[in-house]
Amino acid sequence: MKFATIKDKWVFVFRWGFTSLVVVLIISLDLMGSTPVYKSGLHEEKFLKIHLDENKCKGAAFCEEVCPRNCYEVDRERNIATIPRPDLCVQCGACVIQCPFDAIYFISPQGKIIPPEAIRKFKLNLMGKRLVKV
């Protein structure tokens, strides 16, 4: 009966470690840009900026509830939302879709406003349905 030497054990551990690293890298590259919080630089929507129209906002707080990065805060006394952390926004569009007052929209780097109706055509609400009929 042949016993494994310490060298053989380390070679085995190294091979499995290297194989695991390769698998993790392949999965990471495959998922890159496919989730709202893990976008690659190749996605144009990464450059969009979120904007809140305070005149339309009624403080319903849906934006605060659905934001995956906690960008919003709602003042319950004044019934108005604010975006104190816009740099954390991942442009997922959840706030735009859920706002019943159309107070939230995206602005492109060129200054073009992307209205909520356009976002709703491509993003899903919490129930998994599109809100705008095509």
C-alpha cells in the first residue's frame, strides 16, 4: 500500500485551488454587467444620472423602499423625498418604475431626459410586469 507524501498532498491542494480560482473567474466574467448592482463599463445606462423633481414628489416613499443601495430618504413631515447619496445609484430603475407621480427620471451625460414611460417599457416592476402597455 502506497501512502501519499506531503508533496503529493500539496500538489493536490494547489490543483484544486487553481481550478476553483479559474471557475470563479469564468463565472465572474460571465455575470459581469448582468445584474443591477454589478454593471460593466460597457453598459450605457451606467452613465445615466438619477434626478428627482421635487415639484412632482408627494413623499409616497416607494423609492426609499425599493432602492437596493439606499440612495433615498423621505421626510415624512414635509412629504418629500431627497437623494442624499446619488453616487451610490446603480441605475436599476426600480425607483423610476415604482414612483406613482413620475417624479424620478434619468438624465443622460448629454443632458437628455429619459422619461419614466421609456424606463417602464424595459424594466419590470416588483410584480414582474411592465406598467406601460405597448
